[in-house]
Amino acid sequence: MLFVAAPIDDYFDRKEWRMLWIQYLENLYILLQSLSISSSDGELESEEAIIAWVKKTLSVRKNRGTVFLIGNGASASMASHVAADLAKNAHVRTEVFSDLSLITAIANDLSYEEIFAEPLRRRMTDGDMLVAISSSGQSANVLRAVRESKNLGGFVVTLSAMRLDNTLRGSGHLNFYVPAQTYGIAESCHAAILHYWIDRTVNIVNGSEEDNKRK
């Protein structure tokens, strides 16, 4: 019996696709509304956490420190994007460890779990910041980097999803968790959170610079 595929247009019913798009947007809204943020002192309100994060970022900038950003796969590209935006628009020193020679050398000579922790040992100083992004919250190389950063006196911010009890969620000074169950949705939520942090930081930096010009 021959299998006859349905005409390609049968997959593109406009009403169905509109409904799916609306459902997608509603799901993103619900997940971001369900954002859970914790610190070593317990749960935080979203505005309280963002204010603390922006204040710390401004402190790193003032002290000419560095914001390091790490992640794997899509989270790695997000780390690079955020690093570029912070450096260009908020004039914050940033660094990511995405150079292939660096990654392959460390992975080959030490282990893949060390690709972030090892360069942090050489470059992070007390008072710097690490932003660790992992949808699963279980990436061994990210978790090791978080532990190393805390040992070095760094301020650690984590973004995770999937399981409520993922390891990363309880390991930072500020921990942002969204209950997304797929990587695409988790990454979209993380991108929104990161861009909001950048926008708030940039607005303050620009406002401060404008005030200085008037003096």
C-alpha cells in the first residue's frame, strides 16, 4: 500500500496557526509571571532581585571589574550576546569563554567540566560577577564554574529552568528560575530576563552620564 502525503498546504491552516501563536505568547507570559527568585536569605520579589542585580552590576562597573557570562549551546550564544550589549551600551567590562582554541585545549588537557572554571581561576578577582545560564540547571561545567567563582569572591547570578530542584537554582547569590519544560521556551524566558537587566542598567548609566554632563 502506497503512503500518500497530505498536500503541504494542509499543514498551514491560518486559524490554527493563529491559535497556536496566541497559546505560545500566553505560555511565555505565564512562565515569566511564575518567575521564582531566591538568594541565600530566601525568596525575593522580582523587583527586589533586579534592583540588587543592577546595583551589583553598577558596582562592578565603578570598580572596573568584569562580568563573566557562561553557558552551553544556545546559552553560550546568549552569553555572548549579553556580553556584547553590556560592554557596548552600559560600558561594563565583560568576558565569555567561547574561543575554540581555549575550549578545546582545556577540554583535551583537563576535562570538559573545566572549560569555564579553569579560565576563571586565572582571570576572576574578588568582586567580579559571574552570570551562569543553564536551561537544565545540571550542566557540570557550569556548576563547577559557579563553585570556583564563589571561592574566588565572585558574585554569582544563575538562570535555570526545567526541574524545580535543579542543582544550579540553589547555588548562586541570586537565582532566577522559570518552570519552563522545553529548551526553546526556557531560552526565550532567560533572554527576556537578561535583556530587562541590561535595559535597566543601561538606563541608569546613561542617566548618570547625562547628569555629569550638566554639571
